[in-house]
Amino acid sequence: MTQAKFELDRLALERAAATAAEVRRLRRHFHEHPEVAGEEVGTSRYLAEYCQGLGATIERLPGTGLIARFIHAKPGPTIALRADMDALPVTEAPENLAGPRSCRSLNDGVSHACGHDAHMAIALGVTRCLLGLSGHWCGTFMLLFEEGEETGIGIDSMLAALADRPLGAILGNHVYSELPTGAISATAGPVMAGQLRVGFRVIGRGGHGSRPDLAVNPVFAAAAVLQGITSAWPNRLDITRPVTLGLTQIHGGTALNVIPDEVTVGGTLRFFDEEAGWAAFAVLRQVAEQTAAAHGCRVEFSNQSQPFTKPLENEPTLARRAQEVAGRLYPGMSQPGSIWYASESFAVYSRLAPALYSFIGITNPEAGSGAGHHTSNFDIDEAALEPAVAYTTRLLLDLLQND
């Protein structure tokens, strides 16, 4: 390793340590004030004011998304770091897996149950580090604060805002409960699944509950459809290209004595191979339509049945570079190879530039972290914030150079 690399490693670690208290404070602020997708008004305002205070030029997007741009006096490449802002409509449990939390949501029924509070805090911490190391980089550093990642409502406006701008790379992080605190996973190729939304109606003919013979009951038909799908699924898909099925909604009826006209069913498919995803959808559709028909009903698929995100793939050269950085800063804690069946709108940023999405480990039994994402007990180990900031800062110092 050259002396210059060693020096930048040392500086990144020192700056991350110096900003650690502020990053924890930021994470707790965002955690206490969560806002769901499309309603991140206070969060967006706070981010804009904070970044302006650091000298950024702010570009507000339709909705709540924004871009903060830091332009160095010395010209160079343009590199972006993306963070998502939205929380979830999940009521937070007062305790994590070990006891009382370090901080709690002040917004009833809404919580940062996926870690986006940490993502924003890490991004601002990285920014403070870079600004404190201004003699060691050049070009333009951009923060992309994306609206509504959980629902996908903010990605189009962000893509439109970035479409005509030359970007050298786009980075992102996600805290991950399947990795221990301090672990960093930057893996080449597919790391998160694509998602295809599924929504359909099973349509029959309603009637009085006392005379089912005069109605065509879609409740029984929907139940048979679900059973048919689950029995057909293991036998008709390519086992070498896995697809997971998560049917999460079934709605029908408003009264105990009324047979409804229809029942709605919804969920998602997840896949790392887009062709396999569509093949799985074709099986689901065929089984649903034919099973419903056997019960005298019909099925109509909604416009909701469409790709939401493609599989997220990391650019190999960036991934290798990131693995080297993580391995030098934290020997033994670089753990490439992690994949996650969740889906992410970050996948589409690769249309614009080489993209890298890293996983940051947050699980620590003593801290009570490790519960699954999107659950009421989810929490992060705040000890993971400092290495995430140091790692991301050091990788950006490599990228923000005139090679």
C-alpha cells in the first residue's frame, strides 16, 4: 500500500471518529420524527437547511426529494451519494430485542423500521468528513435525498433531474440486519431482488348469505386460487432461478350476511432473473384464471401488476474497489457475498452511471439490534454508524480525483 493511501485511510478514520457524536444525534433526530412516503416535508426541510448550512446548493424536486450539491474549487468528476428519507406505517415497539431503545418515534403509527434514518445520518456525516478534507479531493459531490423509496414514488423525478448530468458513479448504503455490527458487504453483480407487483380481483356474483345457491361466491374461489398457486409454485418454476412469492393482502366483503361481488388479492414476486420473474407471473396468472373459472368466477389483473424495480446489480470494478477500502480500514470486516431478497429503487440508478450499493451490518445482541426490517422491534446498533461513515468517505476520496 502506498503512503498516500495510508494517509487517506488514516484521515478518513479520524474524521469519522470526530463526527461520530453528530451522526448519532442526526440519526436520533430523524428517528424521532419519521414521515411516510410522499409526506417527508419536515425531513426534507431539515435536510435542505442542514446542507445549506454546510455550503450546498439545493435543488428541490417535485414532491419532497432534493439534491444537495457541493462544488469544489478544483474541477473534477461528479460523484453522487444517495439516501432515502421515508419511514414506514409501522407502530414501533417500545423496546428492541434487549430492552429500551436509545430513542423512539414521536409520530404514533410511523417509524423508521428499515433504517432510512441511519442512511440520512451517514450521508450527512460523510459530507462533513469530505468538507473537512477539502485538500484531498476535487470535482462535485452530490447528495441525492430520494422521496418515497418504499413505494417507488420519488425515483422518476430523481432520474429526470440527473438525466443530463455527467456522473462518474452513484453510491448508496443500506443498514442490514443479517450482518453483524461493523461488517461491510460490497458485492459485484446482483445483490437485491427485482420486484413485480401482483394485484387481481376474483369476480363472482353477490347475494344474501342465506342463499349461496343464488350467488357465485368469490370468497371460496379466491381461497381456491390461493391454494392452487401455492401447490403449483414448487412444481412449475425453474429451481435454478428462484422466485419468491409474497401474497400479503386479501380483501372481500363488508357484512356477515352478504356474499360480496368480488375479492381482491395482492402481493409481490421477487427475483434476481427478470425472465424467471415473468415466467413465474405467467404461472400465477394461469392458475388464478383457470381456478376461478372452475368456481364460476373470473379474474381481472390490475395495472398494479407490473415491474416495480429490476434486480439491483453492483458494477464489478466499483465493488472490488470498495472491498479493498473496507478491508484496509477494518480488517476482517469486509464480507462480500451478501444478497437480499428485498427490492430497492436504487437499482435504476445504474442507467445513469456505474452504481454501488453496500450493506452495513447492524446486528448486536447486546445492543438489542437484529430484528428483521419492517418489523416493530427493528433497531440499529449505533456503533455501526462510524465505520459506515469512514468507509464511504474513504471510497469517495478515491473517486473524487482527476485520474
